[in-house]
Amino acid sequence: MIKIDEVILVEGKYDKIRLSGLVDAMIIETGGFALYTDEEKMKMIRRIAEKRGVIIFTDSDRAGFQIRSFLGGSMSGIDKSRIKHAYAPDVYGKEKRKTKPGREGKLGVEGISGELIIQALLKAGASSVSKANTDPVSKADMMEDGLTGQPQAAENRRKLAAYLDLPARISANSLLEFINATMTKAEYKQAVNAILT
């Protein structure tokens, strides 16, 4: 398992599961074409790209390249060195969980070998020495700080989202992902103290 500092963007949950067993990195699933209308997620991805950098790792089929193109185009104005592209090679076959191959007959990120995944990430220029958050904020921390599990939690999350310049409707899970990708626990506590006083 290698540690990667950048956040890896993949299309779906099976891609995320596959990479989770191979790399120590934050992995965000874009939800495929649903990303086109998910302004909240796109704003979060832009902020993460600015702070930590991202590696876009989509399938090598037409849909994967459309999603890759959308992501790249949506990050105009961000330093190009913060946006890296990992490419899955054209490997033909069928993923184990599927009954038949995809339209183009190519394996997606979830279906290619672990060796090919690591090679693709390293070719993309992945930083293999991680500066990742070693003391991440947990859901328990959020509960303790009144951001989940309490009557005023939704309002407190809205205040924190506004403080962090995020969409007001950001979910608790997305907020937690953003915090752990861009802040230390001390910075998180400082932000919570600022909104609760």
C-alpha cells in the first residue's frame, strides 16, 4: 500500500472500494454524470484541489473521458499542477460483479489489476510521501461539537459551511470529507469556536 497526498477522484463506489485496498489516500466518488448537477460536490472538489491537489482517475471508456473533461473544465483558474490525470489502460473484459462487459468492452478502474492502478497513479505524478491528516476529525468530534445528533446540528453545520465558504446544504458526510482534506483538527476546532461564539 502506498500513501498518496493528493485526493483521488473516481467515478463510483466500486472504484473507491478497489482503490481503498491499494492506496492510503482520500478517495472521493464523483457519482458519474450526477456530478454535472451537484454544485455542492463540485465546489468541495474545487476547494480540495486548491488545498491538496487532485488526481482524476476515471474509466478509459467514453463516459469516463466525458466526466474527466467536465472535471478538468470545472477547475479553470486552479493551478494546473494541482490537477493530475491518471489513465486506466485499455484492458478488455468484464468486471466480476457484472453479468456482461460494458458497452466498449473495457474494464473500468474497479476491474484492472492493482499493479496497473499503482502504475497509473505514479505515472500521473502522485506524491508517494503523504502529508495527509494524521489526526482526522471524526463523526464523534462533530457530535461533541454540536454538528450532528443534536437539535441545533443542522443550523450549526450551516454556520460552519458559511464560515468555510461552502454551500449551506452540504451534508454532514461531505462536510467531514472536506474538513479532513483541507484542515488539521486544530484548524477545525478554531472554526467551530468561531461559529459557536
